[in-house]
Amino acid sequence: MSSQRVSSPRFYSYSAGSAAAKVLCGLLVAGILANLAFSKLQPVWMAASVRNIRDDTLKTAIGTQLPLNQTSMQQNSAADKGANPLMRTIISFLAGVDIRNPASLLGVNVPGMASLTTNLQGKQVDNPPPSVSGSVYAAAPGKTSPAPDAKAPAQPVVYIYHTHNWESFLPDLGKPYLTASLAVDQKINITQVGAHLTADLNQQNIQSIQTAVDYWSGGYNEAYNNSRKTAIDELKKYSSIQYVFDIHRDSDVRDVTTTSYHGQAMARVRWVIGSTNPNWKVNYKFAVQLNNTLNKLYPADPGQQPISRGEPYTRFFPEGSPDDSRYNQDLKPDDVLIEIGGPYNSIEECNRTADALAEVIKSVVAAGTT
């Protein structure tokens, strides 16, 4: 028998995995430093493009450049147990990525990648978010935080929902200096701001309801189709609904999405209208009414930007394209997509703005749409 030692395939697999982990660590450190230094120079246009990349295409591209990752993605779940759990935990804590999931690695350095809802094996990254009922909401200074409604109004006139329900806020996630693409969370998100606005409206006797259904985990590109089903159901259930608001948060930098009003930081508001809706001009007119009312009730402080970011923003895309800009606004003439704040705002700042929006909506309801 030969005395030559036969090397174990498991030993080589472990060594290759360790080498790959070291390379990934180096890439992560470089990416984090770059994000800290250039957090305000984020190419937002890349996010929309990256979201449309198919998982199998991404898997092939990464495998071409990182063969070890290609091999690791083909291993079964038993092989994952042999990986270094301490290293995975440290990297996940510091950088918010999973070294077993290349999509999460790209999410640190490519805006929009963190919003992908599936990993390269086609599994959901997170579980669906629970209902926001019972959450704690931060009130604007001098105001009592409205409590969630124990029972939905019998005849609501305002309906609030959230197509991109996982849109979150980095300060509340404890990651205020990371890239905007990481502002995604199944629990701490825009639905809390919507719940605050809904409760505020009901306190002011404007009967309102909110749905906080999870559309994010069903696929980003399918979110509007899925939220449309919910909106149609609610409109059929409550014929009294006149005003519909799809509440989002924007992806811009803090300087753009924040202002100061009477010495308090507040998230700014942007109205978005989709041109694919055949009657979009009617919705646009309603958004202009909201905008004018906000500027009248809350004029900008001297030297400060107004709460409103200006005239309604209209998106023009051909019908049927991945960026179909109908936004379900064809369901009601008084239907507007409202972006409150951005990833670098806090929920408290957004709730202050929600208080202002409640006053605006109350005034518009009282006056009637023009």
C-alpha cells in the first residue's frame, strides 16, 4: 500500500470556503467604507434596473466571477452546517449580509439589491410581516399619540394601504449611515406611519381604515398587481370610501426628504401620479388640491424648505412595461400615491408629517374635491 496521503475532499471544501470567506470579508469592508464616505451619492436609477434581473441570471453572473460561490450554491443544506457560524454571525451583524446569499452581498454595494424578495435558491428572505396593530407610534411634539383603532369604522371615507409595505427607515433600524437599499424591514416600516395617520384621522372624525397586507414577499414587480386586489376588495366592501392613499417612503437622501417646521425636523411629502391611468389628469387635480392645502396650512418657515416637495410628480411609462405607472389610481378619481420622507428619516419625523397630512385631508374632505 502506498504511503502517500490521500487528501480529504471535505478538507479542500472547507479550505476553499475559508478562502472565499476571506475574500468576501475584504469586499464587505471596502463596500462598507465606501458607503460611509459616499452615502449621499447613490445612483437611484440602478435600483429599478437591478430589481428586474432574474434570479437565475444573477446566479450565473456571480458564479462566473466567483466560482466558489457557484459551487457553494449547489451544495445541500447539510453542507451549510459545516460553515463557520461565528464568521457568518459577525459579517451579518456588521454589514447586514449573509455570505451564503450572494444577493445580500450585492445589496450592500448596489442600491436596490437589498429589496429583492428571494435569494438565489428561490426562497423568501424573510417571513411576512405581522399586523402593525398594537405598535407604538411617536407623536408630534405637543400632541398625544393616537392609538390604533380597536374596531374599523362602519362607513369609512378614507382608505390607506401600502404597496411597498417593507419600506423602512435606517435610524429606526439602528443603521443610520448605511446605504438606502438596506432600509427594508418586515416589522419596522411605512405601515406604522400609515397606522398613525389612520388613527389621527379617526380622532378628527374622518372615518378611515388601513390595510397592512404584505405584498413585498410576493415579489417586487408583482406588488401593484397584488395590492390592487386588496384595494378592489376594500372598495367593494365599503362603498362609502371616497379617498384612497397608497403611502410609501421615497429613496432620496436626507437633505431632500427633510425640513424643519417650527424648530422640529419633519419628513417632506411628494405626491406621485401615474400617467398610464386613462383619467390621470383627474387624479393629478386632486393631488394639486392636497398640495395647495398643505402649503396653506403649513407654510414654510423662513429659510426652510416647505413640507411639500412641490407639484405632483407624474411618471410616464408605456402600459404593460415593468414600470407600469398606473399605481391602481384608475380605481378612484381621488386616489394619490404619497411618499413620506426617505430612508434617512425616522418614523417620528414621518409621524409629525402624518399629523399635518391628517389636517390637510380633513380640510379637503370638508371642502370637497374640486
